[in-house]
Amino acid sequence: MIAVLLPPTLGLPTRLPGLADRLPEHGLTPISPEVGGDEHPPHAARYVARASLEVNRLVAPDAPTALVAEGGAGPLLGAVGAAQRSAHRPVFGYVLVDAFLPQPGSPTRVDIAKSQSPENADPEAVSADEPPGYRTEPLPMAADWPDAPCGYLLTDPGLGHVARLAGLRGWSVREAAPEEASEALAELLVELRGMA
């Protein structure tokens, strides 16, 4: 079983560098694709295309695969999953890690932050290096998503409301300290595999 760890958007570093550490103990092979190029518009479409190409390059077509999205990659998880369906790659589960949830339609990142955060705030700080239009471009639509069981891993208490929304959708939710995130992710993926 493969766990594709999709990195945050815009080349931001992972907040959880040890996330893959305990996966092999649970029969999961972590794959960390390099996804870049989304600093230029259309940001989301570039990320989805590059992530999909990397998954196709790194993962055998018949390998049972889970997609794990951290941070800004979360709202794009449905579109990346749709690309895997188009490539006839079986996805047995989706996990969001400290990320906003994908929404139907073509919302912007600003729309998602407003609807999923009680304070209408995006926890990812806007930096001077953030490209113009990144938060206001419409995100790719993913019809019929999710097509596999979903889970949410919370290590950032600032996203507790989003984790509750995931729970209201019937998703499996785990809360862990950053140093325990690897074990919590492994348990969540094993649970999702059993539900598929």
C-alpha cells in the first residue's frame, strides 16, 4: 500500500518532517513527490497537474494508494483524486493534515477560509512572497468527490473547527501532537484501508 504525501502548496516546507517515519511499520510505503511550479498562475491547476504527473511517475498503476494532503494542498485533494481516477489508479483513502477541506464548485481559497473558519481567517499567514491571485483564483472543481473513505489528522489546534467539520461529514478524525503525527497517520490510513 502506498501513501502519497502531497506537500503544502507554493513550495512551503512541511510542518511535520517526520510524517512518513512510522508508515513502513504498518505496511505502508511513503512516497513524497516534489511538486512545484505553482508560484505562477493558474496556481491550483499547476499544482494539481504537477502532483498528478509525479504520482504517475512514482506509483505503479495498480498499487493501492492513499493521498495525504498537508496545508494548502488540502482544498486541491479532490482534484488530485479525480486525476488518479482518470488514470485508472485505485485510491483507497484520502487524509487531510492540518488543512482546509475541499468544497464543491469552484470556490477560492478566500471563500473556503470564510466558510470553514469561525473567525473567517486563514491560518496560513499571507507572506510578502505569496503570488498575487493565489487566494482569489477559483479552484479546480472535483465532481463526485470523495470516492473513497476520508480522514483528518489535526496537529494544529488553530484548525480544530475544520477537524470538527470533517467529523460532521462522517470522516475519521485523529488529533495528535506533531511528534506523534506519524503514528496517528499510520493508524488512520490502516483504518481507511479496512473501510475501502
